[in-house]
Amino acid sequence: MRLLQHLIPAAIFAAGVIGSATAAELKAVADQPLQAVLDRAQDGDVVKLAPGVYKGGIKIDRRLVLTGGPGVVLSGGGSGNVITVAASDVIIRGITIRESGRDLQAMNSGIFLEKTAERAVIENNRLEGNLFGIYVHGAAGSRVERNVIEGMRDEGRRSESGNGVSLWNAPDVTIAENSFRYGRDGIFTISSRKDRFINNRFEQVRFAVHYMYTNDSEVSGNVSVRNTVGYAIMYSNRLVIRNNISDRDRDYGILFNYANYAEIDGNRVVGGPLGNVAVDREGADDEKEMVPDIRPVRDVRSGPEKCVFIYNTNHNKFRNNWFERCGIGVHFTAGSEGNEISGNAFVGNRNQVKYVGTRDLDWSKGGRGNYWSDNPAFDLNGDGIADTAYRPNDLVDRVLWTAPSAKVLINSPAVQVLRWAQAQFPALYPGGVVDSHPLVAPPPKPSLAWSRR
């Protein structure tokens, strides 16, 4: 038995060596049917495409490498999938793939990975004008890396577009260092687990990253620039959301809906300067990082309506994040329980927090709260913690939320007297968010250099 334990790995290794030794390189040219070349290939072969435009609608049903280079284009002609992969361990690299069909029900894609296409590697390609760029339909262990994925550009028909990359029931998938533009969502995942979305960039899509029923996964180092929503995390548990940037996304930087037990750490959501809000010196310097073709818009519309929206979201840890220059820093709704919110910076938001509820919530942990740019408190003992608690909302805020027309009275003497009375007699405050240990200095701020290059 012990001898067999040594012989079996050796036999597997020898088979691998023999297989690689007999692998061949097949060359294809544009004036011959590409499918015929693929059908002649054996497992382990490399099919190399010469420059030219090839007809799509091909299917790869054996383990091989399909590689191109500058000038290699594979066109679907507006029908079906451009490439369908059915075999495991297939590699596709260096090809421009365009013009899939437009059938949403059929999930027409530039590259469609069937469930049997486990461990596929899709790298260094350019996908243009496809309904779905890449559809990972159950292909576990696949990798999508360093591709440029541009979807359909018709803004008025975004609901009829597909996503840059879609995942369905595809565990252990890595999507890294890709660039996404146009179409519906950059990355959409549903009913999956243990996936990693790392260091991608998203522009001119609806949601940069859209999570549905996907657990035990990671979203790190991504950049969302001027999309409708940066990161929409829904019905998913035990995620790590770390070091991402939402730069001037329109409605929300990060949206949580029925998301639980996540670690949200080191992210930055930033809008443009908001109306009469003073911009800190570091914030002003960030504007210099913008690329020349994106001009800053100097009104409220240049920033998200809400940096973060939290709805029925429980037992999460929000730490070391920056939420700045939004209409509302955090909109926190009733029904969200057991969340730890500490060590974050709320800078220059028109309203730092909107909390619709009557309970008292202390946003501090272990004697450390958050930094609030509008907190005038002192730190007489120099321990980095303000000497008085901070309350982002008062009774007047609650009146304005329930009766927005009352804003015409905001500068009236009666309102000023009410706010003065609450400051003198804290018992008059309604239930709501309180930071009992607010920070007098913000945590380190994540850079926007990559997001605005």
C-alpha cells in the first residue's frame, strides 16, 4: 500500500510530462474556418491566430490554448456566443472579441463558460460591443484577468444590455485587474461563493459590482468612477469589502441590503464639493489628480446622494473608511442590528448621518469612535478622543425628514432656540446615533490617484 502511495503521484507526473511533450502548435489564418482548426486540435495543443478577422460562433470542447495578438479579431456577427467553452483548463488570451448576439434569455456573450469549463483562464483580451462580455455559468475555479471589457453603449437601453462579467453558481472564481465600461453592471454575481473581485476599474455602468446571494467572498482594491452605484451588496453573508474606491458615483457609493457579517474596511467614498460645505485642504488637493477629460462639477450633483446606505444589514464591522462630500454620509435604517461602526472619517457631508429610528445607537467601540469634520469639541487631555460625545442629528433634523417643507424655517429664531436648548439639556435629544468617543483626527485617507488617472 505504501509503495502504491509513491507510485501513483509519479505516474500522474509522468503523464503530465508526456502530454506536454506531445502538445502541438496549430496556426490559423482568417480565410479558413477556425472551428475546423479547433476540431483538429488535441488536449494540450496551442492554437495561434494570425492577424485578421475570424468568424465567431466557435466552440472549444477540448483542453487547449487559443491565443492571438495585435490585429486578431473574432466577430460573432451579431448572433449567439462568439466563443463557447465546454472543456476544462482552457486558456484564451490576446484576442479582440466582438459582436455577440442580443438575446438576453439565451445569455449571448463574447465568451460563455459552461459549467464544464472549470479552471478556464481568460486573460489580456479586449471584448467590445457584446451583450454579456464574459458569462461564467457555473465554471468553478475560473480566472478573468487583465481584460478590457466594453459593453453596449446605448445609455437609453441599459436595461436591455448585459453585464461585463456575470457569474452564476460559479465558486472560487477570480476577476482581477480588468477595465469595465458601458453596459449594465460591471460584475454581477448570483448564487455563488468564495469568489474574489480584485483591482478592477469601472466606468459608465449602472452598478460597478452587484452582489446577490453570494457568500464568503472578497471585493478588494476596486475603483468605481461616476457610475450610478459603486458597490451594491445584497442578500450576501460573510464578505470582505476592503480598500475599494467610489469616486463621484451618482446615487450611492456603497449600498447594503440584507448583507450580514461583513468586514468593510479601508474603503473611500468621495463626491465633489457640495454647495456651501467647506472642502478640507486634502480634499482640494484631490481635485488636481483628475484626468484632463473629466472636469469637476461644482454642485451637489457631482457627489453621491448617499455615501453609504444601510438597510436591514446586521452584524457587520465598518472600520477605517472615508465617507466624504456626499449629500448624506450614512443613511442608516431601522432594522439593522449589531453593527460596529468605529474608526471611520465623515468629512464634509451635507448631513453626516440620517438615522430613521428612535433607539440610541453608540457608534464607538472599545473607547474609540469616528472622526466628524463638523465636530467642534476639544481634547484637553490630548488622548485623541474628544471630551464630549457627538450627535449628528437632533430634533430639528427629524422634523425636516418627516416634513421637508419645514426647511423654510431653518434659520428662524424658534429653530435656533430649540437647537440651543438641546445643546444645553441633552435629555431633550431624541433617540438616535451618538458617538461617545469621537476622534479629533481622522484615520489615514486612501489615495484617489488610481481612480483619477
